[in-house]
Amino acid sequence: MAELVGNVLVGQSGGPTAVINASVAGIVAEALNHECIEEIYGALNGVLGLLQEDLIDLASESQQQIRALRHTPGAALGTCRYKLKKQQDFERVIEVFKAHNIRYFFYIGGNDSQDTADKISKLAQQQGYELRVIGVPKTIDNDLPSTDHCPGYASAIKYIATTVREVACDNEAMGQGDLVSIIEVMGRSAGWIAAGASLAKRRDHPHDPPHLIYLPEIPFDQPKCLEDVKRILKREKFCQIVVAEGLVDSDGNYVAAEAATDSFGHAQLGGAGDALAEIIGANIPGVKVRVAKPGLMQRCAAHAASKTDADEAFLAGQAAVKAAINGETDKMVTLVRGDTDHYTSETGLAPLSDVANSIKKLPREWINEDGVSMNFQFLRYAQPLIQGEVTIPHDTGVPLFARLDRVRVDKSLPGYEV
């Protein structure tokens, strides 16, 4: 297929990760290699920036800052959870593309973001506007279908596993068979992050913490939980628990959820750890229960990022540009695991429509029969992903991250209210 001459636009959406900016760096680095790409723009705050024609010139950024994106957490372009709801929104997006001759659109995000990219692409096709749209996967939840794993996931579980080991040292010092320590991690619909805590266990030390892992895939059983905690406290100085925020009961209801929802209609979660603490404290006399919530730290802990993860995020950005230049559209970049004993991965493509609004659950066969621990199949899957450490430059003892100049692109359309 003939090369399409025009400009690139890249946006970021949803919750940031420790490596989401590495994908931006990959897109910019690869786009600079192709003469058919004239300008490289970034949309500030995802589709919100698109609607408001709030674009910046990424090609004007120094190469030093673009390289620094590879170790910078957060979303350097800004992000959003805005959902394109009405036809007028989609029409406006196409108007902005036409006004700035955008012919390549790369959207970095999760399930809802890939749905947005798919809808934008379909509207462009309906209007006869030549546009190539490629999604780049991003989510610490690791719940996107069609890809072996998602950039951002490995760094999150590396941080969680590290935190479990560090907290265990503290608990070992303080516990006397009377301490229950609970760490609540993210994971709305799937237990990938909570499962990753199992990487904290040393090989051939099955009694290492975390002692209990509660996943959304396994309905919470209160009597069994209390018996498990009592059993562990008889054996250990403390019982360390990791629980996913999306824990559900036998009826499929969240153990802890607020009445409010986000812009995509998802329940606002948080409090599963406190709910467990209340249950344990009320039913096991004499125990001290502590709850820790890493919260946003699990998705922005660049100091504990996986080098494998950062490298693959950069590779996904590069692959998106190469695919679009080669004529691909309506696709998301995927990571494909090699079938050798030594871990390898390469990129592939999957239709956006196969990814949009779908959830990949943790396989039940990777969870032990007890429902609260992971087996060797999960460890074999996850262990290679957390290998290597990202080197981050420091200034006066603290990390030095990228700071983009964000040179604005001149607007040419009337304002737009969102």
C-alpha cells in the first residue's frame, strides 16, 4: 500500500503507568525515520485535547527529553477518562484531523481507549477521510485480550512484590502471632495485580508471604477466610494478605464499592482492605490488623520499574508507527511471547474491535485449589516480565524525569464546549 503523506497525532488515555511514556518515545523515535510523516503532534489530555484542538509539537522537543520519557512515569501528554458520547464529539474529532492534516492517529490506553480509537476510525472511513488508526496497549490491570500481557503491568507487580517483601520484614519484627497485615491493590475486574504479589515468595519457601491472596475471580468466603487467618497465625508471627479492590462476594457484588461511578459507568472501588480488616478484627479476638493501600504508587513507581516492561512499551510504540506506515489501520499492537524456554517477545496486531470493552480474566487453572495462592503456571508467566532494572538519572539525590516544553500548535477552528 502506498505511503500516506501527512501528520501524526498521539494521545494518552486512562490511568498512567510507570512506562506509558516509553511508548510515546517509541512513536516519536520511529516517526522521525519516515519522510511521509511531516509533523508529530501530541494531544493534551487525550480526547479532551482533541476536542479542544489543544495540540503540542512533539518534534520540537529536545531528543534528550524524548529519551527521558523512557524512564518517566505518569502521562507526559496528560490523560483523561472522557468518553466520546455524542455524534457531535466524533464529528469534531474528524474536523480537527482535517484542519491539521492528521493521517496517523496513535492512541495509548486500555479497554475503553481502544473502543474510542475504533469508533473514531470507523467514522473517518464513513466520511471518506483517509486515516490510519493504531492502538497501543497500556494498563497495569493486564486485562486486555489478544495480547500476552500489557505494558505497565510488569512494573506494577514488580513494585507490589517488592512492597510485600519490605512490609514482611517490618511485620516479622513486630508480630508475635497476633498481627494481620493487609495490602489492598488495584484490579477492578481481574486479579492480575494481586496475583503478581506471589512473586515475592522465595523459590522453595511456600510459607513466605503473602500468605493469602484474594482475587476478583474467586468469590470471597468469610468463614474460610477466618479459618485461614487463624491457621497461619498459629504457624507464623504474622499473616500477610493481599486483596484486589474488585473482590466480590458469592452473589457477584463488590465487597467494597461506592455509589458513585466514573465517566465510563464503572463503580468507584476502594475499601476492600478495610472491609477485610473489619471482618477479621470483629471475629478473631486479640489480633492487631493493619491496612496499607499503595494506591497510585503502584502505577507510578518508576524507581521499581521493570526494564523488560519499559523496553517492550518503547517497542510497542515503534511497532504502531511501522504498522501504520505499512498500511495497517483499525488494529492494536500486541505483545506475543516466544515459545522457547528463554523468554522472548515480539509485536503483533489485533483488530481494535476484538479488544474494545473486553476483559481478560486471570485463568482459573493458574490459581491453586485453595483459591488464595498462585501455582507454577502463573509464576512461569509473570517472572520473566519483571526482569531488569531501569536506570534513572538523579539530581540532588532524587530522580530526574522528563519535562516537555509543550510548544502549542496554532488553533484554526472555533472553540468547542465539552
